[in-house]
Amino acid sequence: MQANHFLITKKDLHQTRFETADVPDLGDGEVLFAIDRFAFTANNVTYAAFGDAMKYWAFFPAASDDTGRVPVWGFADVVASNHPDVAVGERFYGYYPMSTHLVVKPAKVTPAGFADGADHRAGLPVVYNYYNNTKGDPGYAENMEDLQMIFRPLFMTSFLIDDFMADNDFFGATQIVLSSASSKTAFGAAFQLAKRDGIKVIGLTSPGNIAFVESLGCYDTVVAYDDVASLDARAKTVYIDMAGSGAVRRSVHTHFNDNLTYSCAVGASHWDERGSNEDLPGPAPTLFFAPAQGQKRIGEWGADAFQAKGAEAWVSFIKPASGWVEVKRHAGQEAMLSVYLDMVDGRADPRHGHIVSF
């Protein structure tokens, strides 16, 4: 049996290729997934842009060190199993490469799912190593698979950003500015932050996306990137950077200066404009790693309470969010490459949610 892989050159996200390779024989306790379909969003571009720094390339190593397989969230079916507790035909939601097949080694199997116990994934964040069995997932609905792939992993990051801010008393700020406000992670965070008393939520976006971002109802104010100077620089402010643009970051830091109480680096939708942080006014940008906040809360609340809080927030969010995007399905290598390049180059319409398959 052969598998198809979509490979990225790590140092140049525009350099891609498709590769065919034999599926390895299964060892004891291993399982073979056939990957059905997955979502592709700006979040996946962030995985690629921070692939080395955040070890995203480590989850699904490619044959050569200079190439990587971008992680995505999707659904796959078990087509072969050497594990007594994982049956052929079972369907799992989780973290996959942009490939047709994946071999995993289930550990700690329960009716709800399992963690991949493969040696190369040891030490990587548990949240990315876990596969949910659709039969044991109370949040699963077959007719909601597309929305789950598009929003669920992003919203968990959104949920944890909001929780991190509240956990730190919003760093003394009364307003929060989010760049790339049209991105799904940003407006998920804005949705959560909008529930907080005494916090003004401001979205920065490109001029062409202003109407869309305003229509979401999550932001108190929406301004174009070139209009940062119109914002009240006297208010204590937190910057949540989803775009990763060096020019926008410098503009925000310069405008708010000493009244910028925290600079939170989350995404890199503008991955090719990251720029330098040298001589940047205000606090140094600090990279936000969602699994770290998740592990902190699991330790404080317990795993069950953490899952319950996340599920409650998810249900609240997905009801309005389901009307904010139009799902677009794409099949085949040409379509996959087109979706990928549109996202990398910032051409993707934020109104669309993209589901991709080989």
C-alpha cells in the first residue's frame, strides 16, 4: 500500500511537492489510519511558520530534514489494526499530517479515544497527541464534522487565550487589541473576551475585511491596520498578535508605548512580514503556547472540569459561529495546493471554511 504526502520546504513555505511512499508494515500494537479529510485554516500556516520553534514539525517527521508535513485537524478511519482495543472501521478526530495515511501506536485506550504512544511523540504536548473516538465523544455529531474540523481546535486556543488573560487579571488593561481580527482564532477569542466586564475588545484587520469583522458582533471597535493611531493610547492595553506582522506590531507598540501592559504573540497569518523586535517600545512580545495554559488548568481544576468548561464554551460559541462561515470542500492535489497557497499568501476569504481531502 502506498501513501501520498504534501510536503513543505521548512525555510520557504512556497516550496511544496507531493510525494508517494510505501506505508510501513504495522508493528505490534500499531494502527493504520486512512485520513478522510481535514480543515485548512490560517492556524495551519502558523504551525508551518513556527514549525521549528514550537516543534510542530516533530509530530509527523518527513523523510528529509529540510521538509515537513504540516499538521492539520481532521477525521480518519482505522483500516488496519494490531491493537486489541482499537477496531478496524472506528473513526477518530485528531491531529494528522497532510497525508493519506498515518501509523500510530495507541496508548491508554478508553472508549473516548487514545494517545499516540509512538516514541517520536513522547514529550510533545498531550493535547496534540490525543485521538477522539467518535463513538465515545459526547460533543460529536456526524452532520457537524466540517464545523468541528474548522473551529474546534482553533476555539480551544481562543478559550485558553481568554482564560490566560483572565488568569492574569488582563495585565491591568482595560482594552485588548487583536490583530488579524477576521481569523477564526481571533474572533473566537474576541467572542470569549466580549463576555468580560470592563474589557473593551478591538479588532485590527485589512480594509477589505472590516465589514465582515464588524458583522460578527464580537468586537467593540474594528479599525484598519493603517488606523492604529485612531485608538485611545491613554488606555492600558494588551496586544494579542494573531498576524505576526512586524510592521503592525511596531505600530501598536509605538502608539501605546508605556500603556501597553502585555504583548502576546499567538499567530503568524502574516508569516512573511514578521520583522524584528529590536528596539521595540513597550513590553517584549511573549509567545503564547496554548497547551501550557491547558496543562496549568488541568492541574488546578482536574481533567474532567477542564473538559466540561471547554465544552460549555464551545457549545455557546458554535451556535452563532456556524452562521459566520460558508464551508467549502476541496478534493485532489491541485485543489489542495490552491487552498494552501491562498492561505499562505493571505488571499483566503475569511467567510469561507476550507475542508480538504486527497
